[in-house]
Amino acid sequence: MKTAAILVAAGSSARMKSGGASKTMMEIGGEPVLSRTLRAFEHAACISKIVIVARACDFDAIQKASAFVTKPLTITEGGKERQDSVSNGA
């Protein structure tokens, strides 16, 4: 069975008061949160593909943070509302 992990990360992080920076790019232990999450999916035998739904302005940072991923990886743009972003990732 093939299983895709869909990471919905297209929000503005407004509640974080991050000044517009994506919370997935904030660092924990010197590594972006996104990279830590992707590492877990990269090592999970049950995950065969990873889809990241994000803001277009974050695509370059996401590509950099995900450079180590060897599984098929798709980065797609989020929608107006969370439900739209989830739909875009499916």
C-alpha cells in the first residue's frame, strides 16, 4: 500500500506573532521545524510520498529545508482557507 504524508503548512502564522515568518521555518535545536518533521516521514517505512502545502513565498526555503529527502516530494501552493489547502495537497 502506498501512503502519502500531507503537511499543510500554508498558514500565515499570525497567532505566533512571527512577523510573517512561517512557523515551520522556525528553528528548534538549530534545525527548522519542517526539516525535523520531514526527517520523521523520511524514516517512516509506511510513508511512500510526501506532499507539502505551503505559501508560494516559502517554496525556496522549503526546497532548501527538504534537500535531504529521497522519497518523492511535491510542494504545492495552499488555498484561501485551510480546507482549500488540504484539498490542494490531496
